[in-house]
Amino acid sequence: MGVRLPYRGWLFDLDGTVYRGEGLIPGAAEVIAALRAAGRRVAFLSNKPIQTRDDYAAKLTRLGIPTRSEDVVNSSLVLARHLARTDPGAACFVIGEPPLVGELKAHGLEVREDERVGWVVIAFDRTFTYAKLNTALQAVKRGARLIATNPDRTCPVADGEIPDCAGMIAAVEAVTGKTVELIVGKPSPLMLEVALEVLGLPASETVIVGDRIETDVSMGKALGLGTVLVLSGVTAPDDPRIKELKPDHVLASIRELLAP
């Protein structure tokens, strides 16, 4: 069994594209297996910073898609790499969860619980509190800069959607009066730079498959990738942005990548 499109490199979004919650989207395992059998290069992308790359790899493997952590790129990794390169050892206050904190520390950054920091790092945070918001405000008043993992408004789960990083960004921007300087996740070129390093291929030989117009398709179109929009996640078939951005392919789900 083969795959319909000829690209050498394949970047797959996860939530809403490969799986929803704890269940694979039908056809996902077969598509990935067919690509690997044909010698194509595959990596997985996620804007979600609430799991480590090891967690993502273990989940994919458990669900039937054997995966190494090195084949996963998430926004935590991209943000930590960026700060480590541009401001080594910087002190950060994190609105986020332990996997992001661990990635920052692993890249030599200092994570503090108070406002005496150079950066406020904003991420998808299911433990977001008034106290965190206040610390962010006090840090910005002392001169801290704002950086965020991802722009997503919601995250798809098995029974619908839950609030994502955009909610935390909006709260911090509202109280501080400052705008986030950089969001590193899709559709940022920083995310693609890391992903193409993993694949070892140029953008022109790579396709991205995802369920979000504003991140997956937008990044692909802007940066020269092929684009496949799947309607198994958050984008509705009648979304007017489909006609505006014109993904190269619009499919009901990942299963339709399989050749007949």
C-alpha cells in the first residue's frame, strides 16, 4: 500500500491530525508505515508544550506508530533552543507546565518563581492562576520581555476543544499593556527550521499535514512547503479561509493519503 503524494519529507501535526485524545485517527498508522516503507522521512510537530518529546514518542508508539523522541519537534524545544542561542542562561518566569520548565532548564536557562527575570515565557497552562498573572505583570514592570510557545486558541481533545495558549497570551498582554515579541510555534519559521533539520531536507521537498488553517497551512504556504489540510480536527469544511489560503490538498482525514 502506497501514499498518493511524492514528497520526500513529511511533517505531521499531531492533535486532530494523527490522533484525538487517546485514539489514533483511522488510517494514521497505515499512512506512516507506508511512508517509512517507501523510504520517506517523517517527523511530527506539535505546538502543545504540555508534554515532553519523550512523552509524544511514547504515546505514538503505544498507539501503534513506533517513534523516537528525536523525530518529534514541539514548541517547548523550539523556544528553549531560541533563548539558549540568543540569551544564554537567561532568567525566566514561566506560565506553563513542568515539561516546558524541564526543556528550558535542559538548555541552560534559569527558571525562577519571582519577577526578577529577563523573560516571561507564556505557554498553554492548565494550572494558570491569578498569582502567575500577577508575577508576570510585576516582571514586565521591571523590564522583562514576553515570549510565547504557540498561538493556538484551542486544543482539540477526544470530546471537543479546551483553551490553549492564546488565552494566556491575551491575559498577560491585557494586564501588562505589552505585546508578545515572538511566538515560536507554528506558523513561525523557527519551528520549521528545527523540523527541516530533523528531516535533513529542504522545504521544497517537504509537505506538512495538519488540521489548522492558521498554523499548519499558513506556515506551509508562507515557507514553501506542500500543504495538506485534514478536516479531522478543528477546521470545518465550510471555513472561508480554505478558499483564501488554498491548501494544495484538502482531505477528510489522514486516511485519504493512502493510494487506492
